[in-house]
Amino acid sequence: MDTIANDFTINIATANGTGSQSANLILLQSLFDMGVPVSGKNLFPSNISGLPTWYIVRLSDEGYQAPGDRTHIQVLVNKATWVDDLAALEPGSVVIWNMDSKMPMDREDVVS
């Protein structure tokens, strides 16, 4: 992976109705309060509790608002989308996950 400074994307995969929207907004506000140019987008195909949702945070010195062309840091919380979210990552991406989740972490080309 190329060296990237002050321009990266965090993708947080959760389930709707788990309190993730509040947590995601706290993360976004904290980064903003530190003076980091940041934007966030909540992607949820349904408002039904328990269905997948992704929160994409883009940090960029240039002030970019779009999520970017790849995920640099993936937070895996939703077991329903775990396999697909993990498979979509480029080599060298950072994965944050709970080792107690009993979900497979079979990628050796990511940082976990």
C-alpha cells in the first residue's frame, strides 16, 4: 500500500438500531473538534432495526467530502456483512475487530 498522510477513510460496519449512529457522530465530532477536516456519511439501505448499516468517515487535509475510492480502516462489528466487508478490502488495509466475535479473520494481507 502506498503511504497516505492525512487522507484516509474509515468504514464502520454495524447493524441498524444498535446505537451506532450516536457513536459514529461522537467519533466525527471528536475528530472535527481536534481540527481535522472530516466528513461522514451513514449508509443504511433500510430503517429496519438489525439490518446492515455502514458509517463512512473521510479525513482529508483537502477537505474532500466524498468517501474516497477505498477503505483504509475497516471496523467490523456486523456479523451479517463480515465476510463481504472483509473480502472487499485491499491488501494493507487496517481491520479493527473483536477477537471474541468468533468470526473468521482469514486475511493475511491486512493489518488486524
